[in-house]
Amino acid sequence: MRRIREIVAVTVVAGCVLGTAAQTLAYEGGEVKDGGTISGTIKFAGTPPARKELQVTKDKEICGKKQHMNWDLVVGPNKGIENAVVSLLDVKKGEKWAMTKTTLDQNGCEYTPHVAVMPAGGELDILNSDGILHNIHTYGQVNSSINRAQPKFKKVLTEKFAKPDIIKVTCDAHSWMLGWLVVSDHPYVAVTNDKGEFTLRNVPPGNYKLEVWQETLGKKVQNVVVKAKQETKVTVELAK
């Protein structure tokens, strides 16, 4: 019995130590003085594949109003990759999140934006602008999955995701619909525009690892140095 009590006591102490360590390692948001900027372009190395048309097989009176093309790899004329996610991996402190809520719209039987970014613990408003039945289904690595029907009269569903994650989003009612949700514990994360460009502003001076993620091409990490009140420019190439 004494041995059992000793084991329990050690377990409790270890849990407290681990909990304290986890809190110490958590991102700290606050004021940033003399912050720098990271900007650049994410490009495709090689000859980019042509986009493919997606077949609309249901609710054609709403979903078939426009042509649907795949979004899994969109490359612009200058090989800039759209919808790549750029983020800092090892940032421990910096700016606070400026937003607490993100919107993901189901419009024209398509997720808009294709890649949405939100703070960990913040709210996600899922809109149904189509006026038909959708069924949002999420597949996260660390957050629990959501599988919820959204009838036409339910214009907004609100969900929360507590932990940093990259979450795949599909619609069980419309098989071609696909989107992504990037949940981050810090605001130094951006999605590239149609030219493959991104900007991370007001970054505390220091040495960082910059991660680029794209749903088809995977991840790539490179070192970056940020100096006070200066802009650091980077170009990252991704290939199949």
C-alpha cells in the first residue's frame, strides 16, 4: 500500500512538472518593439501541371452555375504557388492574435477561402450561402473531427479548435468540395496569394525556421534571420 502511495505521489509531481514545462513553452503574445518583416514568394520548380475540371454530380441547379476546377495545386504564370501556407516554427513570443474569429463559406458548392487560418482556441463560423444541404466533415491530426449536417435554414455553424493543426475539410453531401483549415497558436502564419506572395509583419528580431506547407507538395523548412526594422526577402521552391 505504501509503495502504491509513493508511485501515485511521483506521478502527480511528474504531471505538475510536465504541465509547468508545457506552460513555459507556450507562445506568449504581447507588444513587439523594433519588429522586422519577412516577405517573399513560393514558387513551383519545374513545369506546373494543368488544373483539372471537377465533375458536379449533385444539386446542379446551384452547384453547376459555374465551372469547378481543382484547387490542390494552383500555379500562376510566373510559377508562384497559390494557397501555400508560410509560418514560423520556433517563435516563442511576439504579437498577439488580432482576430478571434474566422469565416469559412460554402458558396457555389466550394469552400471560400480554400485555405483558412485561425487562432487556436478561436471560433470558426461556417457559412451556408448556397441554401442547400451541406455536411461539413473535418479531419485533423490533433483536434477531434467534426461531422455535422448544415441544412439550408442553418446559415451559420460555429466551431472551435483548441490545438494547432492542419485540418482537411470536406463535404459529405458534395464529394468534390475540399478545403483546409490552419490552426495556429501564433499570428506569424500567412497564405500565399495568386502570385505566390506572402508577408509576415512585426516579427521579433532573431533566428527562425520558416516552414512552407502545400497540400500536394508537402513541407519545406529553411532558416531565416530577422533584423530589427528591416525586411528579409526569401524565395522558396517546391517540387513534386
